[in-house]
Amino acid sequence: MTSPLLSAIQLSSFKTPTENLALLERLLEQLPEQRPQLVVVPEAFSCFGAGDRAQLDMAEPVGNGPVQQRLSELAKQHEIYLVGGTIPLQAGERFAAASLCYGPDGRCLARYDKIHLFDVDVADNTRQYRESRWTRAGSSIVTIDLGFAVVGMAVCYDLRFPELFKALRAKGADIILLPSAFTEVTGAAHWHPLVRARAIEQQVYMLAPNQYGEAANGRRTYGHSMIVDPWGEVVAEQADGEGVVSAYFDREKLENIRAQMPVADQTRLAVSANLNEDV
């Protein structure tokens, strides 16, 4: 079997889903021809530039909405596994920041709702982020078997909580996805060391697309979308601007690293793969 390809799309979202879907369509035309291919776009790609409150207004019913429909169509058109970063889905008075994986046949194969919400103060022009005001936190750890690899799903701020990544590895993850909108300030300080650390600790590929530049709402994001291998080496990176970066998933390398340093079998501290529904 030909080695699967991993691709991360870097973009800076506009205000409306229509604009952002058009941008995604254009960037997907830049994909390498290799198949199978797993493609991931950044967090909140469909409406990040409009701000958190606007995402609530744009939230779609589960399984029914123009963004979900178009992601399904694009996955089928390009014959790829396509993960739509996150999109807002209706969840009562708030929305769920849902990361949806579509298969080459257009079916939705998995949904992960962001667990850790970005409620922090940052020394940038936004200064205060309170994601939980409009977003309902998820409570399920999600992996999906794509045949060539088991994929674990995470989003942005989850990166700072290594117990989630350990739980994903315990559930068989070979690749962990991290669609993000990491701020410029926190990204410059922590993006590279944290993404590489999670890859090294759990001996997985990290596929981490990020928003870049200044969005219409004034938020500045770091870019530097990356693919990191299980040894912690950055095998593909886009520092700035929009574009696509790709790297092969090397099963032999993954298995050799795990065999030579079997940390998953040597751990003496267990991490539960179950979360309280009140998280």
C-alpha cells in the first residue's frame, strides 16, 4: 500500500462561512495527488473572523447545514479524509465547537467537541478570552480507525493538557489532530515546544494546522502549521501566509520508535479515558 499522506491547511478566516468555504475550496486545489490523504483545516475556520458571539448565531443543527454539507461534498470530490477544524453546532444556549471528520465517500465518520475552553488573559490586543461564555465544553475522548492509522482528535487549547493525549494514545492513536487558532503571543512562546512534546511523549504524529495573521475581529494568530513525527521532528511547516503542508505517515518509523522506547508499556500512572459529563 502506498504511504498515506498527512496535510495541514493554513488560512486566515474571513467573517462569513460562504467566504471561508470558497477559501477552503481554493486551497484544496493545492493538495498533492497522493491518496489516501488526511487533510485538516484550522479551528473555527468557517467563521473565526466574526468572533465568538457570531459563531453562536451561525451554529448549525447537527447533521444539517451548509458548512457540514459542503465539507461532505469536498471530501467526496477530492477523495480525501477531511477534518473541518471546528464548526459551531447548536447546543442549547451555547454552541459546541465540533471537529468533524468526513470520509472519501462524504460520510461523517467522527465528531469531537472541544473539551478544554480558552478562558485566559493574554497580553495582546484582545487581552481577555472567555470561550466558555458561548461554547459548551465537550466530554468525550474520540479516536477513529481510518484503516491506515488510528486518529485521535483534539483542538487548540487541549494542547496544554497532556492527560488527554495520554488517553488518546491509550485508545490506540497513531496520529493526533490539533486544529488550532493559537494566539500570536502564546504561539510564539509555546506552540513549537508543546506540539513537539505531545508527539514525543505519546510517540504519535501530530497534525497541527493553525490560523495565521490578524482576523477581522482583531485577533492575531501565530500560524506555523506543522506536522511533527513521533520522534519530535518537524517534518513540514508553514510559518506564515495561507497554504498547504504535507508529509507521509511512516508506519515503520512509528513502530520502530515505540519498540525501541516502549513508554506506553512502562508507565506506572494510569489516565482514565472517561470524563465526567459535567466537565
